[in-house]
Amino acid sequence: MADGLPFRGSGTASMLGFARHANPLSTSPLVPLVTCLLSVLDVGLCSNPQLRAPVPMKLRDIAQALGGRLVGDGALEVLRAVHPAEATSATDLALAMDGKLVALLAGSPARAAVVTDGVECPDGVLDGYVAVARPRYALAGLTELFERPVHRDSGIHPTAVIAPDARLGEAVTIGAFVVIGPRAEIGDRAVILSHGSIGADVRIGADCLFHPGVRIGDRIQIGARVILHHGVSLGADGFSFVTPEPGSVEAAKATGRVETTTTNRALRRIHSLGAVIVADDVEIGANSAIDRGTISDTRIGRNTKIDNLVQVGHNVTIGENCMICGQVGIAGSAVIGDRVVLAGQVGIGDHVTIGSDVVVGAKSAVGTDVAPRSVVLGIPAQPRDRAFDQFVHLGRLKGLFAEVAGLKARLKTVEQGREKV
């Protein structure tokens, strides 16, 4: 992993300097339960960033952070970013980067806004605004500036179960009921929120954030600054089984038929000896699952972003800077190049290779290799222009059938007239 894993602790709360609050129940077996209830009831007024008063930001500083053009009073202070129709105060920053929203500024109490460069704001409506060239990119910067970080308590929760030989870096946060297995290594400033489980021999890089309920299997390697959302599973066994004799799948591929002699009479498990390797800056959405490899490892490349409910099969390799949208399924041993975009509900067949910079349209089924820089869609997936031609022609089939039926009727009439002659 590029950022390495600087470790300081030996794995227990006491060795990392975590101090429990002294109380008369310290020797009672009810301590974990009482502590847990207190943590639920205590909303953490001191440590919860969402409950702190917002910090004012000057408009000039926002313009500088976004690389935008400042117009008007740069000393204006704002507390939050809002839709123009939802502004309630002069300290609101109205986001009117969609040209259709600029008209709403006239009736808004907001005195500052962000607009698209080239869009004119009505005179006298605002005291200042920031003009940006690429609104969607500016939105990324704005949400970062005004982000309300997920609540986390510092240190290690007393209900966490940490193996004695696990190694934890500096300033690590471990939430309630987290389990960390033997020889696991957690990098500096990593945050693992409640009810997560980290298997044996796992390596996690610095500055990672794991939301509640994350499941990490044994021997998984995760780079720095990785974000895993609720319910992510890394390292379940691959879906891999075999029949003693050639079975229905092999028969269907070879002949297109399944005979009585080629049915699946028994299924034997192929075990998963590989792991999953997740590179730096990857983000994986809620309830997505990435299976470990059979022999080689399943790999997710640097800075790739995976949406919710995505299934990545065993031995799959995904390159850098890819975007994998919701409900995509990638079958075993597929190879996905760099900067590939797979839209929602795309299915990728096993052993298929997708070249770099490919875009696959939503609901497409990819069963054959795709060349780099292609745009494909459809079932089965094919080049965009060809797919659109087919869609158009399909829409014309009803009229074509009607025309053919009319021609057949006319031809029949002509033939009947000849018979009479």
C-alpha cells in the first residue's frame, strides 16, 4: 500500500492509553451494558461535529477554494449552503448553478450565491456571488466545505473486542461492538464504526473510514483513505462449484441443450484461497460485496468508486478511477480496465475483458470483450450507434407489420382477380 502502515500500539485499549471513566460499578459485570447505554443516551455534545455551531465562511474564501470568480462583497459571511427556495436567512449561501434557479434569487433572503459563469444575476438581488465554470465540479468542493462529518467518539469503545496481537496505529477510533481479529493491522487515524468485524491478518491503511456493519474477511488488504459504507462485505468466498462429470452448464455452452446425462447430479465446492486487495482512495457503497479470489486475489484499483448493491465476483480485476454504479454484477475472472464507467444494473459475464475508458449503458449485458474507449449498451451490449438503430427499427416494426399485412391483402386480391380471368 502506497501510504504504508505506521503502527504504534499493541492492540489493547489500555496499551493505547484509552482511559475508562472511574465509577463505582467498575468491577461489575454490568459495566459493558451500562457503558453501552450511556453511549446511546449521551449524544456527545463535545465531540459530535453535527451539534457544534456552524463556522462562518467568507465569500472570498469560498471563491478561492472553488477557483471561482468573485463578484461583489467578498467579506460576506455564510453558515450553510442551500437550495435557493430553501434559504431562510441572510447567512445562507444559495446554490443557483442551474440557470433555471437564478430566478428564485429575487425572492430569497440569501444575500450570497454560487452561479454558473456567464449567467447574469438580477441587479440588486445579491450583495455578492461566486461564478464557477463547471457547476458539478464546484458542487464537489462546496459539499466538502460544508460537510457535516459522521459522528464518532474518539478512542476505543469498551465493548470492542480486539485480539491481543492486533496492532493499532495512532489516533485510531474503534466503535461499539467492533471485533478485530488476530494479527490485524489498523493504520493511523483509521475509523471503524460500530458493529464492524475485521478478520485475522487484515491490513488497513491510514485515514480509512468504515461505517457501521462493515465485514472484512481474513487476509484482506485495504489501502489508505478508503471509505466503506454500511454493510460492505469484503472477502466472502467466491461462488465456485464443479460437478464430477460434465454438467448442465458445460452442455449448454457446447450444444445449447441439456440432456439427461448432463444434469448436475452433485456439486463440489471450489475453495477460495486468494484474498481481496483494495488500493488507496477507493470508496465502496452500502451492501456491496467483493468476493475473494480462488487462487489469485480479487483487486480493486486506486480511486475507483463503487455504488450500493454491487456484486464483484472472485478473481475480478478492476482498474483505477472506475465508476461502478448501483446493482452492477461482475462475474468471476472479468477484467475491467482503467476509467471504465458501468451504469446501473449492468451485467458483466465471466472471463470478459473491458478495455480502458469504456462506458457501458444502464441495464446492458456484456458477454464478450469490449475494446478500449467504446460506448456500448443493450442486451446483448453492442456499439451505441448500432444499438440506437435497433431501437429505432424495433419501434417501426408495428407499422411495418401493418404495411406487410396490407400488401398481402392487396396481392391476394390481385391473385383472386387473375384466377377469375
